Amino acid sequence: MPAPKIADRVADDTGGVDFASPAPGRRARLVTDITVDHGPADLLGRFFLKADTAARQRGVTLEFGTFRELLQVNAKNQDTWKPITSMYDPRYCPRGLEPERAFCILGRDARGEVVATYASRLFEVDDTDTLYAITTSSRMFYDEPDRTKHPDERCEVTATIAKSIRGKIALNGGAWFHPTFRKRQLAMIIPRITRAFAYTRWNIDHSMGLAMEGPTKGGVIDSVGYPHREWDLQLHHAPNGSLRCCLCWMDAQELLEDLQQFLISFDAQVDVGVVQRRAQQHG
């Protein structure tokens, strides 16, 4: 499939960047951009349609974006979103965020403002270059850690899965939901779309996320739907602070089973009046 172009490089800081949102109609909507390259076409096709419908009925239109836009949205919303991890920052990972290895999803409200984001990167691990080696060397967070990471920055991992997992791994993150669009089940919808697209695009073996300690206490981790969790991954003196994370993951078969369950049990319909009132309050 013709993958969306997503890896625009940015300047060393976001100062002076024009934060005006692109017109809502500039890009095709998410579902119309997706071709099922790997996996069961019927299941994935029905899932993308239902999930896209569910997002729209909650006032959000989903599209592919660029990592430059992701960085802009992050800088614009620092009051509700800490600085984004360097893993999804094109200033630090221009190669890791090339179109063949990463993508970004943006959710826009009726005015065209970005109110939700999610991203994914592909990592390939084997017996000689494990996920543990990739994380503790900081290569997960920087293309060239020796040159670009902070002097005291380091990553420590005690989760055993980092040493045992193998294959193609889609690492998902860059998650943010505008406060006025929280509690609309978007955390149940957009992460699954991200995982499903990563699966059909890259034929991944596993999908994984790094859940920071704060959001796990708030219950967001349960909405996302990963069946396996293990602590710890700890970042020290990173650009976005010192963080404690939980590794969350599922294999490809569990991913497909989760999508099937979503089709069976998730109600895409909502109280349209409530959504419209909330959207008006946001505007």
C-alpha cells in the first residue's frame, strides 16, 4: 500500500513553528487510506470500519499525520501533556521515524483541531540484539544515543520480557487525549486502530506499549486492552523527565482475538446529544 509520508524532520526546537491546523479535508480519512496487506481481510476491514465510525460518533475524525505535527501538538498542549518522549521526536530519531518504520495518527474535532494522538514504531529483535539491549543502550529513544542523549540519561529494565521477546514488535505510544475528549472511550478505539494498522502493514509478531506509572493508576491501561504487563522500565534524566513504566504487550494472535471481541461487544453508538454538547463546550 502507499504508506502515508510521516517522517518530516524538524528544527532543533519548536519555537516559531506555525501551529495552525491543516484544513480538515486535506487528508483522506483513516479507513480510506488502509489496505489490508497482512492478516484476515474480512476481520480487519470490519474492524477498521466500526472503529472509525465509533470515533466519528464521538466527535473525532482520524487521519494519518506527520511526526512534525505530533511535535507541534505536544508543544501547543504542554498544560495537559508532558514533553513527548524522544522515541517519537524526529529531532532525535529521524531514521527510526522514517515512513517504512513508523506512523502517526491524529484525531481532529469538528473545527479541525487535533484532540487525540497515537503513534507506532517498528523494532526487530533477535537473539543477538534483544529488546533489553535496545532499551538499555538508549537506541530505542535515539538514533545516535552517544551523540544526542543527555549526559546523565540512562534506561534501566528489570522486566524479564525485554530479554525473551523476539520478532517484529510494534511499539505504540505518543498517546494524548484533550481533556474535553476524555471519557469518550477513545482510549479503547484509537490504540486498537494503531495496533491493527501496524499488524496489517508490518506483519508484526507482537504489539507493545510503555505505560507510564501515572496513567496506569488512572485506569487508562485497562482501556487499551493489553493482556500482559510487567514492571519495570525506568528512564532517568530523559528530556521528558525520570519515568517509571510498565511493559504491556500481546502477540499477533491475541491482537486479532481482541479485535474480534471488539466487533462483538463494543457499542459504536453513543448519545449524540451528549457528544454535541461537549463539542460545543470545547469550541
